[in-house]
Amino acid sequence: MTALSGYRAYGLNIASEFEIPGGIRSEQLVHDADIIIRRGIAAIGIADAVNGPYTRNGSALLFDATGVARYFAPSPDQLLVEPYQGSDSREVCELLIATALPMLMWMRGGIVLHAAGIAPVGRNEAIAIAGPTGIGKSTLAAGLMQSGAKLVGDDSLCLTMRDNEPVVSGLSAMLFQSNGPNSLRTATEIPLDLQVDNTRLSALVILRITDGEAPKAQRRLQSAEAIEAILQNRHRPKIPAILGLEAAVFQQCILHCRTLPIYELTMKRGDIAGSQQHIASIFSDHFRSVRQ
């Protein structure tokens, strides 16, 4: 049996036979794991429901990435990975973090956002930047990190509630950037001093693209608009659907929107610098209002 390695990811201790790109490596975590990932037979039995690559049987869930691997979660704290014969081990690990781990976060009761999380300089809290693939979330995060901000996670963030406050976590050891929706992503390792394991979420910024002139200020969303913004920016939304969690997720969104400021920022296509200035302004304005 292959030895397990310890990782810190999504605010949890994970023991895994497979590499977790973006997870914080620590062998001390193996014996105190919240989740165990092993190579095994991904057999789910008779299906209760099928939605795309996902199959449910009771509370167990299978993600079948044809040609790469089958990822079977019999429970929220266990994952069995069965690679297809001849599959690329790198692809197996990439889909582990892109879909299989977020699948477990949904099963554990979180809301998984398609977003990057950044902790501003000198703050023990984060702002999440959400939006469709290729809009520039990772590039914006990288630019803000050049000014001293720290990374909570990229591509997917798990939003939970702790002590009646929204908290986010992710894979804080790696940033994934691309030059467009159809280009390959490049991974950049993040130094330990620029990583944040999990922290309070202070605001959520939703990015939208325009080919015309972008507005000069962001717009804060209220009530139904704010709830819809969270729902539209979920990561792998087929997973909560097949698990029958839609009603529970909607209730969580209502709770989060009572205290979590959600902004819409329309960015001109390709104007990363201008968008970065707007997000920095949101940082400044939001934290100034909190202090007052």
C-alpha cells in the first residue's frame, strides 16, 4: 500500500496517496486527518440519480472523468481514486483538486464558489473575486499579491459559517493563471508567508465583462440580486443538485447575504489594471466603513 502524505487544504487536514497541488504539505497531519484519499475501486452500485459525470447512490457520490480516473466518495471524509489504465498521473491530480475535492466540500455542507480569495495587506480577513472562467480572477489576484496581499485560494473557495460569520478556505499554496478561456493554465507556487489557510470573508466581488466603457464605480447588490450572484458563481453546481442540497444551499445564501457585502464590478475586456484599482478601492472603502 502506498504511503499517505499529509496536506492542509480547505481548512482541513488531508492524508492522501495522491499529490494535492496547491495543498500545504505537512507530514504531521497524516495521523490527524479529516479526509483520507486512497487508490481503490470506485464502485458505487445501483444509481439513484445521474447528472452528467456524477452518479449518486444514497449519500455516496461518484465522479467519472472518462479516460482519466473515477473518484468515489462513500462519505464526506473518504475518497477512493481509480485511475483509468494509461492515464496521465498529472491529469489525475489536476482533476482531484478541480472537481473531486470540491465535491467533498459540497458533501460536507459548504458552498463552493468559483472564485479566488485574497487577504489584503494587514488584514485577518479576505475578499473573494468571483466570475466566469477566463475573466481574469487569478490575474487580478496575482497583481494584488504583488502589493503584499496573501492568497486564500484560487479557482475554488469553500464558504462556510463559523460563529455566525462567513469563512472561506481553499488551496492556498498555488495560483493558476491562463491567457484566455481556451489556453492552458500555468501553476505558480506561493511562498508560505503569502498563504492564508482559512479566514473570515469580508466581501464578495462579482466580475462581469463589457466590450464598451466600464462603469467608474462598483455596485453593491441587495436582497435577491445578492443571493442570485452567489448561486450563479458556484463551482460545479451539478454536485449540490444531484445531492439534493439546493434548498439547503439557498437557505445558506440567505444567511450569508444578511452580513456579507456583495459587489458587482463590470470590467472592460482586458483592462486588468483598471479592475485591480477598482478592487483595491473596494478594499479601502469597505474596511474604512467597518472601522467607522
